[in-house]
Amino acid sequence: MSETVGKESLTVGQKITEAISVSTVFTIDAFGYTIPITDTILWSWAVMAILGLASFFLTRNLKQLPGKTQAAVEFVVSFIDDFVGQNMGQHGKAWAPFIATLGLFILTANLLCMLTPVGGFGFEPPFVIKPLTRDINVTAGLAVMVIVTVLVAGFRKRGILGWMKHLLKPVPFMLPFNLLEYGIRPLSLSLRLFGNILGAFVLMRLIEMVMPVFLPPIFGLYFDLFDGIIQAVIFTYLSTVYIAEAIE
């Protein structure tokens, strides 16, 4: 009861700060270090578990004559292969599993918050799932992973010397600017995803405070569903383009 009263007495700014904060659920002591396990880490594990279980159950007992579920899975796989083939060419299809995993992880992470029950009028939902990508650490980790993949793809395609020569094109003067791209691109990827998801999350919290019953489901179709899908598509598409440039 006192916890509910305390939450009701918070200002709008304090409620928003509480909503967007990343909280530590528990800590792990190992080798003399204390490792904090935050809510975003826990839900990241949940997303990985969801994708892993879905992959296991959807790909077992495959048949020559597919049913509805297998046909839907094959359609998604074919769509991703075609998408990667159109942007990377035939040699880029080896990166299709990475692109698919990246896109599905971000999509699931963005949409998982829609499972949170709607609260209001003194009712606190039994659990709250916050979008993982509102945490800059998550988006930065994804962006660094993409740039590392871009570097690996470039090394595999051109070799170390070929990749270094590529940095001198179109003129040697462009070397510092070409190197700078490897810092700007992950920064741009991480901030774009982080800013859009965090902004939509804050707006939804404000809407729930103003009209807790009618407006949240309506606006949630855009800020939670549509915006989550769009940001996952943009991040995945840009990652595909960066890898395509490395292997072209």
C-alpha cells in the first residue's frame, strides 16, 4: 500500500525517469568482480530463449510437402535470402543467417514490451516489460557487432592488404575519412535505434498518465508496434548495406 502511495505521489518527471531507468536485478560475484545483471540483460536472455525455442520447434519434422507453419517459415527464409541477394549479390548470401538473426532479435526486443498489461487508475500491472533497445548499451553492442562483421567481411573478400588499399580510394587523401566511417557508423546505428525507441517509450508513458484506458492501445499500434518494426527494418537494412559495401 505504501509503495502504491509513493508511486502516486511522484511527479511526471520522476515517473518518466523511473520508467526509462535501467535497474539492476541482481549481481554476480566472480574472480573478485561484481557483475551487475540489469533488467535489459535478463530480457535479452529471454529474447534469445524465445528465438532459440522458436527455431527448434519450427524447423523440426520438416516435410517434403509443407504444411501451413512450414510454408510460412520457408516464406520468411526465402524473403530474407532474396533481400540479401538483391543487396549483396550471390556472394553475400553467406551473411543471410547473420542478417536474419540480427533483424529478428531487434524486432522481438522492440515488440516484447507489448506484452505488458495496461495499468491506470491506481492499478499497477503485475509486470512491466520495457523495450530492450531503450538501453544505449544494447544498441551500442549491436552496432559494434555489425561493424566487426563489416571488417571481417572486408578481410575475407579483399584480404588485409586489399582492405588497406581500399581505404586509400578514391584518393589517398581520403584515408582518415574512410577510417572515421568505422567510428561514425556504429555511433549512428546505435543512437538512431536508441533515440527512436526511447522517444516512443516516453511518449507512451505520458499517454498512459493522461488517459490510462482508451488512448494507450490506439497509440500503441504506432509507437510500440509500427515504430518497433520500422526501427528493426532500418537497422537491419543499413547493416546489410554496410556489409555489401565491404564485399563489393
